[in-house]
Amino acid sequence: MRPLIDKHVRMIVHASAEGDCVYCDAVLSAETCTLDHVRPRSKGGADEEENLVPCCAACNQRRGRKQASQMAHPKWRALVLAKEKNQYP
């Protein structure tokens, strides 16, 4: 079982997109917010604020192998691109 992401980190990531899903722009509560790794854990991505974006469960599953920026809602594309740039220099 993988370790849980720190509650403080979860709150910061949730707030980074004003509580919205970065993929479909749905409003998320703290309970419905899932965190997606910009760089997947399987490829060395960390459970850190710089590598996480808030999203709904449906979008988190739908993303699959696509890059996060390919699915990003136009409103949040700049945020996702900045995080990708930090993870894939």
C-alpha cells in the first residue's frame, strides 16, 4: 500500500486550481478531489505539490497515458504546463 499524501499538501494542491478539476473544470470539494501526478509515480514522479494537480475521479481515470496538458481545461492549461515543465526539464 502506498503512503498517503500529506493533508497539508492535499489542501495546497486543491487550492492551486481554486478547487476545480484541471481537466473538466468541475467544482471539487475536499472530499471529491483526487490528486493526479503530472509525472506518473511509475516514471519517477513524486508525491509533492509540484507534481500534483487536483481533478475529479472520472478525469483521473480517463487520463490514462496522455500527458496532463493534453487533457487540461483551457482555464488551467498554463498551470498544468508549468508543472509539466518542472517535471520534464
